[in-house]
Amino acid sequence: MELQSLIYLFVGISFTIYFGLALWTKSTSTKDFYIAKNSFNPISNGVSIAVDFISAVTFVALAGTISYIGFDGSAYIMGFTGGFVLLTLLIVPYLRKFGKFHLSEFIEARYYSRFARNITILIIIIVSFIYISAQMKGIGIVFSRIFQIDKEIALVVAIFVAFLYSLLGGIRQVTYTQIAQYIIILFAFITPIIFLCLEFTNGFLPHLALFSKTTFAFDTGIKVIPEGTFLLHVLDSSLEDFGFSYTKALGLLDIFTISLSLMLGVATLPHILVKFISTPSVNDSRKSAFWALIFIAIIYTTLSPLAALSKLNNIKHTQNVEYEAFINDEIKFQNDSPNNGKWLQTWQDIGEIKYIEKNNDGKIQINNSNSNELFINPDIQTLVNPEIANLPNWTIALILAGALAAALSTMTGLILITTNSILLLFIEKEIAYNSTKFKILSKLFLLIIISLATFFTIPYYSIIKTITISFTILAGTLFPTIVLGIFNKNITKEGAIVGLLTSLIFMLVYIIYFCFINNDINSSDEYLFGITPIGIGVVGAVLNFIVSIIVSKFTPKVPDDVILLIDNLRSPSINQKESL
């Protein structure tokens, strides 16, 4: 079947599944739409958590980013995975035992302050907005390729699709739908990597690709690397021959601060934490974390191999290829079959790939110097791999369907959390969940949030860097406040509020200045201690810890009922079947 028809077919089937599950598990009330019930078993909940964790960032952007920046990409892998460990060990057991659905409710109860609660809601709204923005960029890229339309038009299409999808998918529906989405994501992500493994190595398991040997002599254009060479050595030689470096710009301090900021931020992701409260007991929350870790690991352990294979894939199939003949399908590949180069023209038309002829030889030159002629946006590397490798059309259609599933699933949960956070301000004024006013306001907020987030852009920031900004804000604000609230009985409401505001204001000023005002590449010399905006969450967290502890020493003591609450949270449960 022709490629475009297969794309429509695969995407259409996946959407039919999602909408069918959403209608089948439709919420019976508006309250059920926004608030989860403790009715999901650990395995299904683990799948749902894994899908939220993977998102468009992992599926679309992460492997391409690692392929582009090399060793520096380890900061993202360590940050994301390490953050999940912190979340399950330091946060989940205590918040699940507390038994409320929203982080702001815990902050209000622990710090006996409605103002602290409202600051928390504000932070969640800011963080979720930036997160949604990155997800919508991913959806826009996928729609651009599916319909072969301009990116701006694709974003408008994405707004309406995301809005409609969000209306059908409440917390309950999202959890069930995400089980189907994980299956699609898994097959869509792994299948092209298996094909690449079979092409480049003597094995097929992506998780072992880095330790496998090549099955052919790899010609870099400078020297021939013999068959049977370990893949990592082939990659190393290729990078050296074409002038690619192992790192782009990051130093040890950057890697440390970005990794730690990501860890602390991931540990307090509101749309992830709410999933752990959807289990019948604290013990089931722990089991959910175990299953989520397994489902996440299946994907994450393939990222480094995929990054390495992506770099070799680009070199093998585009280096020294005649451009005009390539895009006109006149280049012969293996076994005299044509190497379809239409993908290059398609992605150029969309605006995600640029080819600039510099030496007038008519051939594509890729390297790490000013003479580089082909730039592939790292955000699309995973999506374009099957087309570059000339894989079967169905693998191209499958990976687009998987990318859309990854982006939509996480975005829906984020939108629901954001909308719920905003509407909490109205609920306390006794606007009922099922009232007409509530329903109208909720739909209006959904549309406004999606529309504004879609066209919010941080200049020069990729999807992965944009989403890291949201994590770094969480790292400096909510993580210290929650951890201190659980493990330090002496932190008062005044200490928590001043700590939150200090870190929030500091980070927002820092991020806004270096991302929007003084965002010149050379402005890095002006960074505080040389720390980039995406790693400033570490400094924010230190400020929050210090200010909260100091201010608490000079303010009235924590009330006895709050001390009792903390003792109950930290004491071992006699009965692990606490219900909400």
C-alpha cells in the first residue's frame, strides 16, 4: 500500500481505539472526569504511569537529542530515570497515605495555609503550561508529517484534535486508554530499532546493539571500517572522520545541575503523582511503581542504542549522495533497489530539515563544521529514521501513530491537572462539579490552555529543553517544600511560603532573562556560576531549603494537629488498605 494511505490507516485505527475506549469508560459525572477514584490495579496503573512518563519527549525528541549532543545527553537519561526513583521513595508513599488527590491539598494541610495552597496551584499551572507547550510542539511535528502541511497550520489542527480528545478523556478514561496507547507506543518505538539493528549489527535486540558487531564493511568516505567491528568502534571512527565531537557545549557542572534538576522535578510531577493515588492502597501504589519502572525501562534502555544507530543511519544513507538524484529516487541502494529520497524533500517542505549546497558539488555533505550541508532537527530524528533507512512503509506509518499516542496521552493528563488546579479556586466558592457554570468554565479553560500553550515558544529551545524548564521550576519550588513538609516537623507555614516565593521568583527572573531577554548564545558567560537556565532548579532548591529552615526558626511553632498529621504519615501502617 502507498505510504500516505498507510499513514492515514494506522493513525485512523489508533484514534478509533482511543475514542472507542473513551466512550466505553465514559465518566458518569464531571467530578469523575477531573478526579480519579482508587479503583485501578497496580499493573494497569503502572502502564498508565509509564505512558505519562514516556510522553512525546521520550518518543520524539530524546534519542535525537542524545544523537546530536552525544555524551551530554546522559544528563537527560540520568535525570528522568533518577527522578522516578526519588518520586517512588521520597514522595509517593506519604502522599498516598495522606489520601488527597491534589498536591495543593497536601500543602494546605501540612502548612495550614490557604495562601501556600494557592502558590502551589500557581506553580502547577505554570509548569503544566510549559509542559503542554512542549507536547503540542511534538503533536504539531507529527501532524505536519501526516498531512504534509506547514507547521503553523499543523499546530492549529493539533489544537482542535487535542481539545476534542481532552473532552472525551477524563482521568478514568485516560488510564484505560493509555493501556492501548502503551502497546502502540511499544511496537512503534521498538520495531524500527529492530530493523536498524538487523541492518547494522549481528543481532536484533535493541538493548544489546551497542555491544554487537557490524555485519558489513562501513565506508565513511575517508576509510573503510571492516565487517565484524564493534558498533561503538564504528560510531567512534565515524564521529572522528566527520569531525563530530562527543559533546556540544555542556561541561561537568552543566551535566550535574541538569541531571539533578530533572531528578527533583520529575519527583514532583503532579500528573504522575495523581496516578499513584488511584490505587486501592499504599501497598498497591508501591506495586504500581514497580510495574511502571518495568514498562519504562523497556523503552528507556533502547534510547542510547537508538541514538548511536541514528547517527550511523544518517551517515550511511546520506553522506556523499547526489542531492537531485536522491530526491528523485534515482539512487540505487542495496541489491539494486532504489533508495527512496522523497523523505528529504517532504521534511524540507515541512521545515524540519534544511539542505544548503555549499561546495557546489551537488552532493550532500554532513559533518560538524561550517561546511555541513544537511541539518536534521534533533526533535524529528526518531520519526525520520525509518525513512532514511528505507524501511517498509508500514514502519513509517506505525512510528507516526506511536508518536501521536505518546504526545496525546501525556498532554491530556496535563490539561486535566491544569484545569483542575484552576477550578479548585472556584470550588472553594461552592461552585458544584456538576453545575452548568462549572461545565462551561472547564471547557473554556481547556480551550484557552491548549491554544495559548500551542503558540508559546522559548526562542532557540528544542522540545527537550523546553520541557526541562518545567522540571527545573518544580525542582526549585515544590520538591523542597514537600520533602521538608514530610521529614521536618519544624517547618512553619511562614517558612514554607517565604521559601516557595523566594525560589519561584528567583528562577522565573533567571529563566525569563536568559531565555527571552538576553538569549544570545554568548550570554552564557553571564550565567550564575555558569549554570544554564535548564539547570537552575538546583540553585532554586538550595535557596528554598535554606530560607524555609531559617524563617521557620523565627516564626510560631507548628500546631499540634499538624505534628500529629506528620507523625501519621511517617509511621508504618498497620493496615495497608487505607481508602480515600
